[in-house]
Amino acid sequence: IRCFMAKYPSEFEDGVEAWVSMGAPHQGGSGRIFEEFLRGYNLGMVLVEREIAKGLSVDAPAVYELFPNDAFPWKLSPFIAFSKDGKRYVYKAGPEIQREDWYDNPIREALRNNTRELPISKKTVAQPFNEGCWDLSRKTRDLIFNVKMPATVRFYNIYGVGKKTPLGMVFGNIKQLTDLNWEPYMTSWEDGDGTVIRESSENPGEGMKPRISLAVEETHAGLLVNQEVVEFLVRAVHDNI
């Protein structure tokens, strides 16, 4: 929707009266997106193995767009931390973070020798960090993070709170960065809906001020069937709030 609004602002303004956002990672994902690239995250869907989820994500441009917004002034930035050669490293996102300390660096190195087995032929192919997807996502993110909501559109933001949500991955000592793919780690938790941290979902951006924001104690998927959310949706669509 942000892309449509940014590329076709007049059409968006003419055709959209109201937009209700639910559980959106407005400023990107956090610990879950790091987990997706290093271990695979299947949104709790037992029918999709983690390794398959990881393989699909590494070559999906839209998934790269879910990385944390490095231009957003995070109070608690999503991060990856580990010790190596006697030194502690913390990689995160934020406008004050130097490029060599960005979160993508350890993920890129961890996936340098990553491979994937094709489902039918069983052939093993290389699947490193996809630089093309990364570059494309940067252009898209520059476009959508600077977009402004037309004054004529009623914008509402619904987000989940009260659930332990991964903020960062905390590793112990590793010998090399590929160890991030299998070494045990601890999770740093923050408030959110279990998937998206609150700081991302409650901050659409400077040009996206909602008419009303609704925080609901619910999980990411649970927002879709929450009675309070459903009632809010009906009132929002009919401009009865």
C-alpha cells in the first residue's frame, strides 16, 4: 500500500477513503527477521519446516524489506550480539550506527557458504545473502519510509502489545560467523505481538500520523480474529469513530 501511495499519489487519494493497518512492522522487523535469515522462521506453521522457510526468504526481495529501518531513531534497536576472538560485537540499526556495525554484515557473512537442496532434483545449490534483493529493498524502503499520507484519507493503526517479542539474538563465543547458523543463542525480549515489536508497529512514520491508534493485548495472528479489533474495523470503515 505504501508503494502504491508513493508511486501513484493522486490515484491513491482519489480511490482510498480509509486505511486500517493491523500489526504492520512500520519500521521493519526485529529479532524475528534475523531469525528468519539465520535459522528460518515459519510463523509457527508446523507444515513449513524452518529450513524451507529460510531458503524461501533468502531469495525474496519483499523479506529484505522487513529488515529494521536504519534511518529510524530506535529507543531499543534490534540487534545481533556475539563474542569472537576475545571481543564483544553488537550489530544493530539506527541513524547513529556506523555502516560497519549494521545488522546485515554478520548475516551476510554467516550466509556466505549457505546452500539449499532443490525439492525435486535434490541438487544442492549455493544460496548466499542475495545482494540483488538487498539493493532492491533499499530503493523500495527509501520510497516507502518517506511517503506522506494524504490529508483526505482516514488512517488508523492497530497493533498488538503485551506479548514477549524478540528484539535481538544474543550469542556466546563463536569461532567464525558461519557459526551463527547453528550455535545456540538467547533471545532478548521486548513488548509487542510476539512477532513485531511495539516500537515498530506503533510508529508508522512522520508523514503517516494515524487518526486513531489502537493497542490491543493480542498476538500477531490473533489480531485478525480479536473481537475488539473487528468492532473497531467496522466503525472505522463506516467513519463512525
